[in-house]
Amino acid sequence: MPLGPHASASRQAFYESIAPLGLAPLWEVLHALVPPRPATAAQAALWRWQDVRPEVMRAGEIIGAAEAVRRVLILENPGLPGQSSITGTLYAGLQLILPGEIAPSHRHTQSALRLVLEGLGAYTAVDGERHPMTPGDFVITPSWTWHDHGNPGKEPVIWLDGLDIPLLRMLDLGFAENQAHPTDRPPEPTRPPGDALLRYGANMVPVADERAPTSAPLFVYPYARSRAAVFALARGTLPHPVHGFKMQYINPTTGGSAMPTMATYLQLLPKDFASAAYRCTDAAVFSVIEGRGSVEIGDEGAKRVLEFGEKDHFVVPSWQRFRLRAAAETVLFSFSDRPVQKALGLWRDALE
Ligand code: 1HN
């Protein structure tokens, strides 16, 4: 029992006497339990590509993808050490797959997203379809879908992984299974290349769908298409004062977020754009696809300015005031747990 502000020696003795009965005094913790505003332990943080890329490549020298199962360096929030978390509810990491390697097939209740950062020639397979990954491609692995990765190409390939691991840990509903297959031979695809995009990515959905629908049947959002969409949004209009030109990736069968637990966005900031100050209750992880700029995070007195460039990652914690500035035309990918907060009727934002 931590010694709270009201814990005189006699009170402390009382607390110790009730602890074996599974009892604890609310008044010592009440203010921490119901803070006037989110008091996250997560901190604003930046991972610079030039610092982390060499370490990701070094991981490739010390362990193989098959042995590691997933060879990933976790982007761990400095305020949440040892928790494999970038925010209170989300996990992020950088995954490397070298030429000739495979990462074996498995499935889990945690939903996953990938944003390809570097390299050509690797694929990710979801539900039996292989997608050849190109930088900027956004790929999802919805909850409980089988997935594996492979690199039959000639270049190392690195991508960002985002998962709802801490959220599911909080809910105690982690399940996982490994698919039986030789570790040197990936499972054979069961669907032709491009199938999901053709079926679900043409502003149409199949009537009387014979395939068992997953929670989100469209699993690939190729960068060329998403990029064209945000640039089209920018034509002939002024940027939104907070968001610039920002679009959400959707699940075509619901119109909602691509996955039920994580919202994902692509955002274009014109050169010299400076956003209005803004805060929202969903902490967000950003990946810089193109351009450079800065993000100012925190209130007066506790402000931090993080300068970002291509392939850098940064995190804006819950309810911290932030402003984005673009020194060049900039394209940002980001993700958060906003759909969960909205489903519970709890999400808030404020212009201030
Ligand atoms: C996972 O399945 C992948 O499939 C990446 O690439 C990272 C982190 C924790 C648990 C499962 C993947 C993961 C993961």
C-alpha cells in the first residue's frame, strides 16, 4: 500500500490490517482514479529513422525471421517502460524481413496494421492472399485472420507494425494459434493476387458473398491510390485548420474504420502549413511517409518540439495539445484507438 497524503501512522496501520482481507481505502487513491483530465504516463516521443534503421538492420544479423517468429524492434514509449506499448492501448514496432526469409503463419485476436517503409519484393499473406508490398502500402490483418510474411526478393524490407496489444491485454482476451507448416516453406496461397482489392475495392461489395467475411475483407490499401486520394482532396480547396487534408481508411462493408479497434489516417500537409492547436482523447502514432516538419506537443511550460523527417515516427499522447508544421509538402500516416473511444461514447476533442 503506497503511503498517500493522508496516511498518518495510525491510518497506515489500519491499511495494513485490512489488506489481508482484500480491502483498501479509496480516499488514498480517489484523485488518481478520477483525474480532472487524462493524466497519461505516456510521453511525447520521436524515433528518428537515421537512429533506428541501423539497429533494425543489426537485429537482422543476430536473429533469423523464422526463429524470432516476428523480427521486430518495438517502439516503446519512454513513459511506459517494459510494457511493449507506444500508448496506453497501442503497440508499434519496426519489422525486418531479409531476402529468402519467411515469418510463419499464425493468427491472434489482436488486430494488426502494417505500413511499408522501405524495400521491394516482400509479401504479406492475409487469409490466403499474398500482397506484394510497396513502400507506403497500408495492409491490415484483422482479428483472427491467418497471416504470414515472406521475402522472395533481393532487398531487405522494413515496415511499421501497429497492434491493439495493450488494449486486448487490459481486456484479457488474447488468443493465438500457429498454423502447422514447415518453417522453410510458407503456406500456399489459396486466393489469386489482387482478389480482395478487386472484390471490395471498387466501390462495390459482392452480393451473396460465398467467402466467409472477416471483420474487414479489404486488407490492402495501395499507396498510389491513397496518395492520389489525399492529393485530390487538396485540389482547389483550403486545408482544414487542424488536419490539413486528412482522410480515413475505411472498411468498405461498414464505412467505418478499417478495423474495429484502430482508426488509420493519411494526411497531406502543404508546404509551410501550420496547424491550429488541437487536442483529442485518442493518443496517436504518426509515421512520416513524405516530407519534413515539426510537431509541438504539450501545454505552456511543458512544451516539446520534435523535428521530423521521412520515415520518422512520433507519438502524441492523449489530450496533449499539439500543432503540426510542414517545412515541405508532407504526407503523414497515423493510427489511434479512436473507434473504441467513439463506440463507448467517450471520445472528445478540443480546439485550444
Ligand atoms: C505479429 O503477429 C506481427 O504478424 C507483428 O507481423 C508484430 C507483435 C506482437 C504480437 C504479434 C506480424 C506482432 C505480432
